[in-house]
Amino acid sequence: MIRRHSILVVDDDPLFRELYRTALRFEGFDVSTASDGLAALRSIEMNPPSLVILDVNMPCLDGWGVLQELSRYESTRAIPVIVVTASDVVHATAQAVAILSKPIAPDELLPVIRQQLAV
């Protein structure tokens, strides 16, 4: 049985979460979502995804905090993270495989995802 790649979409905006979830499921990915950084870390701990799409400006724990936490543990350090943000602040870039400006259409995001997952 071929394992489908799983993607965790982390964004406090329900419209972006639903847009990415719908588009990525249509492309054959298993998709879960989280509305803030703490929920994302819980989700990753319970079921590590193949890739994370991460917003920066979120309540509870922002995207940079999530990146920092993921980099602390060997079990999560290798998970590719694509940061999608409207923020002009760019730091912790070494921990993200790509930083893309929001809004970004799913068809613009897909090539980056496919490159990271080699699909």
C-alpha cells in the first residue's frame, strides 16, 4: 500500500485553512488543520505530517515559536515547513524550507510542496 503524504495547515484564518485543505485534498494529500501554534504542536506530536504549511501571526504561539519548537527535537527537525505569511518580518529562515508571501493561491503553493515531498 502506498502511503499518501500528509500535510498540516496551520493558520488562524479559517478561510485560508479551508482553501488550502480543499485544494490539497483535491491533489491527493491527506490534510489536517490547526488554528494556532499550540494546536499545531499537539497535532504534530500525535501524528507527524510529511510537511507543514505555517502562518506566522497567530494567537497562543506564533509561527516562529512553532519553528523553534520543531527544531529542538530530532523527531520533528526534519519535517519540511513552508511559511506562508503576510508579515514582512523574516527571521528563522534556516528552519523553513520556503517563505512565501500571503495571499498565495494553492496552484502557486503546489510546486513548492511537490518539490519538498519529491512527488
